[in-house]
Amino acid sequence: MEKITQKNHVVFCADIGTTSLKAAFINIDGAASGRLLAFTREMYHDTGIAAENASMWEAAFYRAVKGLFAKLPAVSVEALCISGNGPTLVPLQGGVKEDASPLPPLYWFSPRYKPPAASGPSFFLPYVAYFRQNKPDLYEKTGLFLSCQEWLSARLGAEPVSVLPTSYYRPYYYDDSQCAGFSLDSRKFPPFAPLGSIIGRVSVEAARVSGLSAGIPIVAGGPDFIMALLGSGATAPGLVCDRAGSSEGINVCVRSKPDADTAEAHSLRVLPHAIEGLWNVSVVMPESGSIFDRYRLETGQQDVLYETTLRQMLDTADGAGVIHPVLKKIIDEVRRALETLRRAGYPVHEMRHSGGQAKSSLWNRFKARACGCALLVPEISDTELAGDAAAIMLALGETGHISGACKKIVVIKERISGSEQVAMSR
């Protein structure tokens, strides 16, 4: 790991996942490589299930900070940024400081009210509407709904805000009109703050518990999807991010929003990009990595190293090119997604591979050949954390635009050619 000096700009970045919190010390200055100084992952449960309440995220955060300081005790952290799974919400029954939120979060996979299309495109309000409908007493007692990263940031000393990735995203969050359409009180939602702005400073109490310095800036971080796009460096038209973990999405950055007929005909997911004025066109595979995880569980290999299981599966291939059915199922899904994008007018020749799957060099090589598509592997494969670092660079004035911060922070460590395709039997 890189030696820390006073000239280094070291920041703390964390991402609240569904089952674990990832965190890192990242150097936003100095050499173009070696930016990831230390990394940790803190599970909420040994069983790998979602946190029962928001206080478990906070406990994992403090464990992560202490774990990183144990690895690099001489580090001086200049700022922090937290991202999180969305559109998860925390119902606050009291003030941020007093309420550690024992209520279960309204997770992105929680039940939600299914409104008519005329109700608006908000990702968040259907979950709150379901909460109000089924737990009216708790809804009335709730003073504020915050996203997971906004809640944790506020616990550390930030103002309670809702972080808006770009102005294009406002309809996907909330406004007075949509709140009225869902019969919700708009006063229960905080004011907006732009991504990459300073929303507060670490409190004396949070500093005492964590070891971070009191008064360092807390920077507004967005939902994991947005931060992962930024941290992959897919921030210009034509660049592609393959965000691959338990689920997977192939995301193409485009200049113009495709028309509704094209999007519907090809079942494309179309959203504003993390860069103002651009759009993200994607195909989502909801069970990509979870297929592999289920296989490991069913065969009693959940405690075996990922690479060991994968190597055994690849070694079962015979001379005719027959591969393990689990791997074939995953790759077939990716191939279909690439073909869907091609037919819609978005051919993909190379893509930035990010997320948990990107950490396996063995899988990266196999996937590139099997799909006939080159993979670019970033140095920081947990690209949410790289996106957080880019947001901090913007907040500290290291760059004038988030895309410029991404260009500085994202380093591609390897390009794996997809020219040698793997034959796969039907």
C-alpha cells in the first residue's frame, strides 16, 4: 500500500449495501494508481440478510472506520462521503440525534403501493404510501423520511437533506404535486441538496466514537446506482458500465433520451444519467450473481472461496465446449442483454466491469471471451466508493465538475479482450 504523507489527500468513503457496508480510505491526490489505500466490508448479520434497523448501519460504519484506522493508523482523513442502496428510506420518529430508528427501513425490496401511471414517476413515494396505508399510526408519528445514506450522514453531523443527483432526477424523488397524488404530507420530506455539496461536518460526539476528526466535511452522496456509474468512469456518451453483483445491469451513457416506443419495444430502462444533460439506457438482469450464490449454497460451498468454486466449474468443460449449466445460464443472460441493446441501436464493444463480480480475474477473463465483449476493470471495482471519492473532490474544489473528478479518480487497471469467443453448446 502507498505510504501516507502529509501531501496525500485521504478521504473516507462508505456505501450502505443491503447486507453489508463497504468502506475505504482513498487517496484523491498523488499517483494515478494506488488510490485505494485500505478497504473493509462489514456484514450486518452473519446470515447475510438485510439490516433490521438503521442502527445496524451506524454500528457497521463505526466498525469500518475503526478497522481502517487499525490498518493505517497514521492517516489523516480530510472528508467523508456515504452512498447507499436506493430507493430505501428511514422513517424517523423523532429528531435525527435522538432517534436511532429501531423501525425497519422501507427497503427497495419492501412492499409498495402500485399507483396508476398518472401518479408520477417517483421511486420513493410508493413505499411511503404503502407504509401510510398499512401502518397509519407510525406514519403519523414519522417526522421525516430520509434515504439510508442521508440518515447516517445526519447522525454524524450533517443537515437532514435529500441528495439530488441532477436536476433531471427531481421527478423521480418527490414534489408537492406527487405527494398530493399519493395523499402524503410533503413536509415529511427534507429539502434537496446537490450531489457533491458539503452538507455538514463531523460532530464532536461522532468524532469521539469513530476516531475521525471533528469538523471535517460531510459530502452529499447519492444512491448506489448513481455513484457506481460515476465511479466506473462511464460518464460520456458511448461509454458503458456493467454493474455486476447479485443483480446486474448493463448501462450505456447516451446524449439523447430514446423515444418511448423504442424503450418499450426493447424493454429498456431509461433514466437520467449521473451527468447533467445525459441519459442512461440499460438492460437489467435481476438474478445474475445470485444464481451463482444459490448454487454455492445448494452444494454446500458457501464457505469455499469464490475462485475455487468457479475454477472447479470451469474445469468441467469438455473438448466440445460444454460449460457448467450455471455459468451458461448467467452468460446467456448477459448475451441476451447485449443483443437487446444492439437491436435497440446501442451496440456494446467494451464495457467497464464493476461490482462484486469484477473482483474475480478468472470470471472477468471467461466472461469477456464468452460474450465477445472487452471488459475494462477499474482499480477500484467497488465503484460506488470511487464515485463517493469523486463527489468529495468536487466538494473540496479539486475540480469544477463531477465528470472531471471521475476522470481523475478512475484508473482502469486492466483491459481484457473479448475477441476470442467461447463456444457454448445449446
